[in-house]
Amino acid sequence: MTGATEAVVAASETFLGLLSDQQRQRAVYDRDDTDTLAGWTNLPVGREQDRNGVGLRDLNEEQRAAAMAVADAVLSDEGFEELRAVVAAGNVLNERGGGNTSFGSELFFFAFFGEPDLADRFTVQIGGHHLAVTTTYDGGRVMPTPQFTGVDPRAFEVSGGRVEPMRDEAEAVFDLLAALGERTRDGARIDGEFAEILVGPGEDGTFPEEQEGVRVSDLPAEQRQMVSEAVRAWVGDSDERVADALMAQYEAEFDRTYVGWAGSTDRDEPGSYVRIDGPRLWIEFSNQAQTGSGDELHYHSVYRDKQRDYGLVPRGEQR
């Protein structure tokens, strides 16, 4: 995956080269500053800077274009379009809230942990309301987790066109649940209520000890394929070369991966919750009941790799 790293290094060097000394100091952190790296959140942005890095609001037009080129290099075409749509949703909230300064397309931030380099480890972090993209590069190794994606409102119009930033994710998980037979679906139910995702911001490493739900390898081929499609809805936001390699690894572990749900199997019901839990893979999707957009619900989700979040290498494995 050297090509993926090369593209991000080139775009990052261009962006950083356009910054003033003061802006660069805000954008670049020590690569081993793990506490700051882990300090991401999905909450609205405060009036004072409360995200890592330099914000779009502090950049001129040329610098903003270069920042978005970094995001484009980090993500797949689908992932980049989703990022742009989540950013656009912030503008909708801003308008509906009468100019609420916690929302808007200017309130997204770009941070680098370590200098972008083809050989040495560095991390690119992009954050704002309902968005936290953290991708670590270590030579040929690339790890795009943790990744938080949410959206409020779920759907809106821009220039006369309908935008649904997380339609693919929602359709993938709820179509999968609908395809399960009643007996299998009952067996996949997780006890309890989940008003929020479990392993979100500030919850690194707090995965449940016991896996719950139905084992993917016990499902018929068509339903296993639907699980793959659901997983790719998140993993596929990364550069295609990165996503393909990860999908192969996650699918190879479907005999130890479980799908579970709680609350409801209705995509329009507040409190509906879906989980995909493997030896490494962790995906959560939650319908949030509280919203500032006027809609009855909105989405939160997280994609993590239990062994490699932030690019960590499992003990005993050579770098």
C-alpha cells in the first residue's frame, strides 16, 4: 500500500507548505503524543478551538483547497463524498439553529502527528461535529481507525438535490437485519438498550468481553455477502487499496465475527442499534433520538480495529 502513503504524503506536504509558521505549529504534533491523538470527539465544536489541528475557518481559499486535497488523498471517492456531505450537514444545522456557531463547514480541523514521510510513522486526523477520521501511515502499513461518522440531519437538500450522507450504511445494516429469518433475527438480539454507541470518543479499548449475536459463518451465503457489504460501507471509506486489504482480513475472520442488534430493526425508530463484532473488526451503528435539526432522529457510528487502532502493531509482530 505504498501508493496510498505516497499520495497522502504529497498532498500533506503541499498543504503544510502553504501554512504560516503559526498555523503549522497548530497543525503538527509530535507523532508520539498519544494523549492528544486520542482526544477526538463527535460533539459540536465550541466557540474556542476544541479540536486538534488547524481549522478551515483559519485558512484562506488556497489553503482550504489544499486541506481538502489531503482528505481526498486519505479517503476513497465514496469516503470523500461522504465527508463533504457531513460537512454540508453542519451548514444545514447552522441555518436551522439561527447561526449557531457550533456548526458549519468552517468548523473542521486538520492535524498531523509526525511529519508526513514515506518511511516513518505519521497520522492524519480530520475532525469536526459528527466526524473523526484518524488514519496512520507507517511505510507500507496503513490503518484508518478509529473512525467516527455521524450525521444530523439524515437527509437534506443542497442546490435542489437531495443529500443523504449515511444512506449506504443505514441501508446495509437494516437490509441485513430484514433478510435474517425470524428465528435467526431473534438469536441475534442483544439484551439491553443502547442510547449511544459503546466504544466512542474517550472509550478506547473498552470492547465488551463477550461477543453477542449470530455468528456470520453460520449464515447462508447470501446473508454473509450482505454482512460483507455492510462492513465495506465503513471500511470502504478508506483509500481503495487500504480497504481491499482490510476487507480480506476481516472476511477471513467471519467464523469468529458476530452480528447483533438491539432496540428495533426499524431504520426509522429511535434507539435502533446494530453491531458487528469480530476478533479485530468493531462497527456500531445507532439511531439517536435527540437532535437539533428538527428531525426525529439522526445517526452515530464508529468503525474500529481492536488490534490496530491508531496504527498500533500487535505484540510479538514485527514492524
